[in-house]
Amino acid sequence: MNRPTGGGGGSQPRQARAAGKVQVKEFVRQLMAEMKRVTWPTRDEWVSATVLVIALVVLVGFFTWLVDFGFEKLFALLGH
């Protein structure tokens, strides 16, 4: 059976676990501080961006359908 080297039955030493907890706490603390500095969009900005994305998706979908339809007709003419 494969076992990790260094003895101790594969568990981390107490100091390494404690250091890991300190790193996680520091990361969360810095994350929360950074999230407070973020400039979040207003409701109007959020709504207008959402409408824009939906409109662009519909337009690209229509354009793709139109090109596909055109190629279908073109190949139908060339095939006969």
C-alpha cells in the first residue's frame, strides 16, 4: 500500500494546519475588504445591460438563421 513519506501517518503537522487556517482567514479578510471597494452597477445600469445582451442575442440568432436559410436555398439551386 502506498503511504506518504515523512511518517505521521499522512496527517499534516499541527503547525502546518494552523498556518493553513491563518492563510484562509487572511484570504477571507482581504476578500471582504476588496468586495467593499467594488463599484457595483445601479439598477438602471443593470437593466439596460441586460436588455442590450438579450437584444444582441436575438439579432445574432436572426442573422445566423438568415445566413443558414440563404445557404440552404443556394445549395438547393446548385444541387438540381
